[in-house]
Amino acid sequence: MSAVLEIDGGGFESLLRAVEEARRGTRVKFVEPRLRAGGALVTESFLSPFRFNLGPSLVSRPPLPALDVVALAALIGVGDELLAEAPRALRADGDVRMTLDASEIEGDERTLLTALALFLRIDPEAPLSGAALADACAHMDRLAVIAGGNGLAAACLVDELVAAGADVIEGCGPVAEPPVHASGLGICRLFVGLRGRSPIGDALATGYGFSDEASLYRVLARLRDGETAPLGFAVSNAHLDAEWLERDLSSFVWQGVLAFGSDVDRKTYVKSVFELLGIAERDVLFQLLWLPEETTEALAR
């Protein structure tokens, strides 16, 4: 009898590894301490009429032909400028790594690329942030938007493990997450359900709170000092709403940037986001704000 390979969960990558081992014929036991396998790839309704991706909107596409992948017209929008795909100038070819201050990248393209770094949760002011962005752009073809929610990606992989005869154990650890003692900037998420059409434009994510690269850096500096001005992206939920909601309802996720431990008044911050997006509070049917301490997502440096 062959030995059993035990793989402990801790994110989507460990779940992918378990499936790859099972496909090679390895007997696998997958143990997930959390309630659900897949890490941040969870889609939740919060007992509301709306559905939201709780983690990143773009996910690494696993080899699952059953998933319906949404083709995006544009990824990032800032003002009137859209980024349809990562430009070749910033792709990683061989050992080449471009930086955000490369002389070949100027003007609106620099703004879009800096915004792209922030959307991918990369601190654009950190050392080697350009290299991190170049590496991310080199793998953009692996990222996808899943129709029906990112939770389907993890669910399909778990189903495949079970079908292959693997043991899958979820919820075997403490439900409560340990406290996060992060510093620096992190990601907050505001989940919003609306009466009427979503104000979000054609891009998957539309940047707000800055107009160009210089203004983005200025606001980031103030946020590092503890200010709580709304800066971030309104992320479209069109690929979820189309399969879930009636036409007179819509939803989106605000992916904002705040410093860990900043003195945030939740009501004031939510109101400032609605004002920035031009949303009337009377049209808001559901709202839930997670601060960086609750998402536990820090900007990569």
C-alpha cells in the first residue's frame, strides 16, 4: 500500500498542489484548518440578495475546463484612460525586469501601471516594486475572472480531490483567526449592494481618489501618516450580478487602501466612499466594511 501524502491547507496554492499530486496518482490527505479550503477564494452572500468575492477579484486560473471565465474588455480604469492588458514594455522577458520609473514609460501609461500595481496589492513605492509588477504582468495570462464567483475555483478543486479518492478535511482548526499585528498599508474592502444600476464603468476596476501618478503618491504618503481619505478601486460585480440579481439591483466591492491601526470611523469612511463614487445613501441596501485588520491583506513590499 502506498504512503499517504498529507498536505495542510493555507491558501489556494496548497489546494492546487494537492490536486496536482492526486492527478499524478499520489494518495492525498488534504487538511484545511479553516472552515473552507482555498484561502481567500471565497464568494459569500452575507445572507443578503447580493454575492461578493471576499478576496482578490483576479485569481490564478487553475486547469479546470468546467469554469466559465469572463473575458474583460478592460482591466483598470483611471479617469478616461483604460488598461486593456499589460503593455509589452513591462512584461518580464527572460531576466529583464523593468521598473516603474523606466524612461520608456511615460504619462498616462505610467499612471495606469502604478494603479495596476496598487490593484494587485503591490506597494508602488516599495523597493523593486517595478520588478514585482513586471513579474505580475508576465503572468497576466494566468489570471482570470470567474463567472459565478471565485469560490467556484476552490469548490471544483475540492470536488476533484474527492472524486480521486483523496481525504479532504475542512474546519479542523480554530475558527477564530489569530490577531494581525501588521504595519504599513493594507487593503480594506467595502461590500455594497444597491438599488438601481452600479456606477462602475467598463473596466473591472476603476481607480478613485487620484488622477495621476503624482497625486497617487501624495495620497499614499498621507495614508501612511494615518489619514483616512478614500483611495482605491471600485471593482465591478457584473460577472456575479448577471447570474444572481434582478436588473433593478446591483453590487460592487470597494478595494481601498488604509494604514493598519489607523483611527478609522467606519461610518465616516463609508460615507466618504459613497460621496466619492456619487452614490446616494438612500439607494444602498447592503454595506459591510472590512478594515485591513479584518482582511489581513498588507500591500506587498
